[in-house]
Amino acid sequence: MLSTKITYELADWIREWIKSRDESPSIENCFKFVEWKSKINVLTESDKLQIEAILIYETS
């Protein structure tokens, strides 16, 4: 399960990505960001669903 800190950092990162590149990051980019920030090598299905939900929310 992703920590609250990581989920907030992901949301901030997505918003900054959109501002600087004028496009949404891919889901794979989001997975890589979370793996890097949390030092997790393998994300669980639950983690991936949570990341996808954050990406959808931030890009809606």
C-alpha cells in the first residue's frame, strides 16, 4: 500500500508534468516515479490501481 506522502507527491508530480510538457504522463511514467520515490522494486496490483486512480483524477 502506498503511503499518503507518496500519493501526494505523485499528484504534485503529475500536475508539474502537465504544466511543463502540456500533456499527461503515461501510466508507466507514474509507475516509475512511485518506484523511484518509494524505493519499491515491484508494485502490487493494489498500488497500480491507486496510481491509475490518481492519474485519472489529476488529468480530468
